[in-house]
Amino acid sequence: MNLPKSVWLALVFLLLAACQSNPPAATATVAVTDTAVAQPTATMPPTATAVPPTVTPEPPTATPDAIAAALAQDAATRAAGPTREPTATPKPIPTLDLTVDRWWNDAVFYEVFVRSFQDSDGDGIGDINGLIERLDYLQELGVTALWLMPIMESPSYHGYDVVDYYTVEQDYGTNEDFQRLMEEAHKRDIRIVIDLVINHTSSENPWFIAANADDPAFRDWYVWSESDPGYLGPWGQKVWYQGQDGYYYAVFWSGMPDLNLENPAVTAEIDDITRYWLEDMGVDGFRMDAVRHLIENGIAQENTPATHAWLQNYHTFYKSVDPDAFTVGETWTDTQNAAQYAVDENDIPFEFNLAEEYVRAAGSPVSGNLYHVAELVDASYPPNQFGIFLTNHDQNRVMSVLRDTQKAKLAAALLLTSPGVPFLYYGEEIGMTGTKPDEDIRLPMQWTSDDPNVGFTIGVPWRAPAADYPDVSVALQDADPDSLLNTYRTLIRLRNDHEALREGEWTAVTPNSNRLYAFLRHTANETILVLFNLNPNPVLAADYNLELAEGPLSGAVTAVSLFGLEGASAPEVNAAGGFAGYTPFAEIPG
């Protein structure tokens, strides 16, 4: 197996002397570099700033002190208004129950906007049957789990305002179509989680219509005040809106009134919805939208103790329905706040700070703040219990940020060799572009380049594909061994083949050059060194070395190249299991 050029990779067995007669099946060292990471230009954004979405805005809070200097400008633009005050007290990092099968740590997820993925009936709207038609593509890509953006009945194109939690959006198909999707996906060993939006509903939901009419059976399903409390939301937005009798709270906008999760009847309904999708529809879990905003306490509107308590109870409930059920929480905030949601609330939260840093590092010739952010993440979560990604449906696409295929390859390599559970955004693997507004980062998937409808539909697409479709498509990249698509395929295969890359612990390795970024991934069975050259220029042995004061190695080690860079040398292991002055390669290509 060879990596496409411009992302150099070497796999090298690191064998302990006692194991050389019968080496483990996959004990490896990895070196990953990129040949075309140019200096940022004035027109290229140096970071992947998480732009607050128009649908479910989640602006991050201020970053931790350890990384404040590097992220000060970003933090300043997103700092909360005067309505914010301290909320939940940080809790200790949960201890993992090692008897639990955390299948998600072996998974590579792929986020799908069904409306834009594949149309099967010519109406210009992607649908469930179209997704079924493309499952073989996803299986070949190597992904093993899908996250579907909202698929429940909704009046909007995006679906984050639900009117019926028990029915598939009619534009997408029927409940029976969805059950067939689950069956076909599971045949291919692909799991599916769906967006579960429980912070709020649509204002057209029958529950809210009844509540707004002062129906006593539903009035307390939402958050009401007789008069306008007058305060603003977490990022300075209006949150109180006049209803027919009083004011209702809606953190995102008036068309998405917040549910009152302190009402036991609402929680019971959410439990019923959860049971329905797990048992009757067969989903493998949920991406939980806007989890930081579930329960407010006056002007304290995010990360409240009541929110954490509700999620802990919900975690107990859904695990009682299906012990293998999985949730990932949308926690668009700093690492230390996001980590509070891990393991016993959501199985994993999304790690937005690290995502931003991956994209920044891919567009920079030096490691910059990457070590600091990665070390903070490692110290904040149980091993690998967080979701990693580059960008998602609320952010400008990674290719529009980096504007360079080689940098996009480097970003992919950072993502897919790092700890955590990786999530790809549909089209990322071919370099689809798109910037705000939201509709333009959710355009039809570009399957072909010889048709203005890009192989997405035989009708008129719900929104025109990106203008670069003649140059960017699956068809153009499929057979090109050096394409971005085949880079993703190779990196995913590498991750799927190596336990250490999926489940291994992370240990920083210190280079004496800021052009390099290095770390170990290690389990009891294998240790992998991951080494990046972030610079366009090669690094010679005379110009670098790697140090690890203490680590997981022991005794004599033999390095055996598997593929990629040849001539790897083995480190001389010290008494603490680390090494000093280690130069695994005579030259690390740029």
C-alpha cells in the first residue's frame, strides 16, 4: 500500500528484542510529511475559525489559559456578553469501564446531509434511497459509521426544527425506506447515528402550537415568562419572543422555541422518541444537537449543572434500552468545558479547539500552538473519548480555508492519525468548497464533472452545485492514485488496519525543530511514531532530532520498514522507556 505523493508515509516495525522471533501482526512507526505546505499568503486565512452557524449557533467560550495567547484573537471575537456567568463546576475525568465495548473507537464516521447526497427519484432532493445507492462508495472509502443530519419531519431545508419526531422527512422518503437503509448499511458493517434535536422544536410543532394557545396539557412543555425578562442570550442575541400569551424562550431564533426539559412529561416524551429510534428503527445512536443549552437558569444559559444532571440521567436511560447505543454531543466550546460532557453524559463530545488547530497547522509551515492544544486535550479526556474533525456543516469547508490540495492532504493525515473518533464531512474527501451562508456549505455532492447536475440528480437540484464541479468530483479522482480522494482512502485504511491509531494512547514526542510535529500512538500490542514535516522544505538528519523523556518502550528495539520511507533507524531506548537524539530518517521530505 502506497500513499499518494505529497503525503509521505513510512510504516516501520518497532520490535522488542524478546518479540523478534514472533513479532506482533501490526507494530509500526509512521512518518507523515507533506511536500507542498507553502507559507500562508495574505489572502489565505491562517486558521479555520469556527463561524457561528445561522441555524444552530454555538460560538465557543474563551479558551483555557494554556492556549489563550495563541487563540486570543479568536476568543475575543467570540467572547460572551454580559449575560454569562459561571455555571457548572468542573468534574474529575471519568474512569473508563474497560469491560464496555466502545465500538466508536474503532470507527471512522462520515457526516451526510441527505438532502445533498444523492437523489433517487429526480425531484432534485437527496433521499434515503439515494443514500442506499451510494453505500458501496462509502464502504470503499473505508468509513464504518454514518452521522445523518436531521431526517425527521421539518418545515425547513436543514431539519433542525422538528415537527414530528416519529416520521422521516417526506422529502427523504418513508420510515420503511429508512429501515431498509439500516438493513443495507449493517450488511456492509456500517453503523448509523442520526441527529437528535431535543433542545428545541419547530414553532410549527403541534406541541408548541398547543402551548402557545395556553393548552394546559402542553403549556409547560416550553419555557415561558409573563413579561419579557429583558436579558440577552449567550452571544448577545435576542432570546425572548412574544407569544399569544406571554413570552417564550428560544436561544437560536423565534422559529425554534426551547423545550422545558425540567418538565418530567417532556423528558418522558424524549425517552419514548429515543426508544422508538433505537428499537423500532434500529439506529445505532444519536448526534445530540446543542447539548450545552438544554436547561437554563435565568441568565446562566449554557453548561448549567441542571443540563449536566439531565444528560447523566439520559445516558443511563438510553444505555438501558441498548447498551451499545452511542451519543456524540455538539459541544462548540473550549476543551475544558467540552470535556465535562464526556463518558457519562454523552459517550463523546466534539472537540472544536483541536479541529481548529488541525486546520491551522495544515496551513502553516510550523507547529505553532498544536502541541499545546493536543496536550490540553489529552489531559482533559479519558483516552480517545472525544470526536475529532476538520470542519462540519456549520463551518466554511476545509478546502475553502486551506485553498490547496496538498494542505488538505496534510489536514487529513493529521485527523486520521490522531487520537479520538474521526468524523469526515461529506465531500471533504474530494475537496468540495463552500463558504457561508449555510446553504453554500451544504451543496450537492459532486459525483461527476461532465454534467451540471454533478451526478446528483436527473432533475433540477434543490440548490445549484458549486461552480468548481468541472474540476472537483469523485469521477475525476477515483482512478488517480495521487488524488485527495485516494489519500483519504489510504489514510482510512491505515487507521482501520492499526489498533494503535484507533485506540492507542497519545504521547507527545519533542522535536528540536518547529517544522516538525511528532507523537506516539501506543497500545499493549503496538507502538506507532507519527511524524509530520509541516514545512515545504526537507529536513535533514543534521537538522533535527526527536526526544521523549519517558515512554512506553523497553529494551532493545529493531526498526523494520514496511513501506514508504526506507532506511528507518531504531531509537536507543532509555531506562524510562523514552529516547533522546533520535533521527529515524536521514531526510524527511518536505
